[in-house]
Amino acid sequence: MDRGSPHDPVLDEEGFTSCEGVKVPLRVLHTKETSRCREPGGQEKEVTRSWYWATSLRKSQLSTRSLWRAGHRRWDIENDCFNTLSTHWAMDHCFRHHPTAIVNFVLTCFIAYVLLQCFWRGI
């Protein structure tokens, strides 16, 4: 699927403090992105999605476009990482049921995955 762009409607506002637990003002970026995707039958269609990102970084620290890119890249990494770990690395099965064991298993999987990706990509 082709990703939309920040040229679609964008709202980038700062100073939100009304959320419970927020200790610093938040900046919220909202985009509506139209992209084209193929349906299972091969027919193309336009899809419009609404995205929201919240950060404590001000506009002077990170441009709207950079925040938009970072939001999508983070989502890509999360999808790739969790999909790979659950599909090929048995992360969908809990080998021990003690909370500390679960956390250690997940973190060990993440470390192994990141090291393998660094090796594979030559970083």
C-alpha cells in the first residue's frame, strides 16, 4: 500500500494539559492520509486513514514533517518486530508464567531480534 503524505490535511497543535497524568504540555499531530491499496481481488481503491501522534517535543524542536515520519517509522518497526517475533520466534507462547520470567523472555527476544537485524542489515 502506498502511504499518504503530510500534504493531506494536517493539524499540529501544542499545549494540551487536560489529560490525566500529563505533567508537561503535549503536542498532538493529527493527519488524514489518503492512499491507494489493492483489494484481494486485485482491484485498487482509495483509503483514507486518520492518524494521531502525541509528544512532549515542541514544534521548534521537531518539524511537523519529521514528527509525521517518526510516527510512521515507529509503527513500521513495531509491526515488523512483533509480527516476526510472534510468527517465527515463538513469542506467542508463554514458557513460564511468573511475571519476571515473562518480561525476561520478551526482552531477551527483543535483544536477539535487534542484534540479528543489525547483522543482517550490516549496521
